[in-house]
Amino acid sequence: MAFLIWRNRDLGRLPAVLGALALGLGISAYYWMPAFFERNAAQIEANMLHVSIAQRLAPLGEWIQRG
């Protein structure tokens, strides 16, 4: 949106767009800031990124209940 405002030379709307962006980031910070600052405590890399997807999925035979 900021690019379109700059391209159309309508700079009067730029503060409103930047304010809306800042407000959105501020409100959503409740969710992303703890994840960002505690990423080392959660050990995301050790638990998720270095493991194959096949190790995380249940075998197809366990998807259907036979009893």
C-alpha cells in the first residue's frame, strides 16, 4: 500500500497506512513476541527442523481403526 501511495503521489495517506501497519504489528505482538524471544528455550531447531517428516507421521496402518 505504501508503494501505491508513493507511486500515485498521494503522500497525504502515507501516515495513515504506516499507522495501521504499526497498530497491526503492535496488536499481534502479543502472539509473536514470546515466540521470538523464547525461541532458544523452546528448542525449535532440535525438535522440528532436524527431523525427517516421515519420522513425525503415523504409519498408514494406524490411521484406520480395525476394531
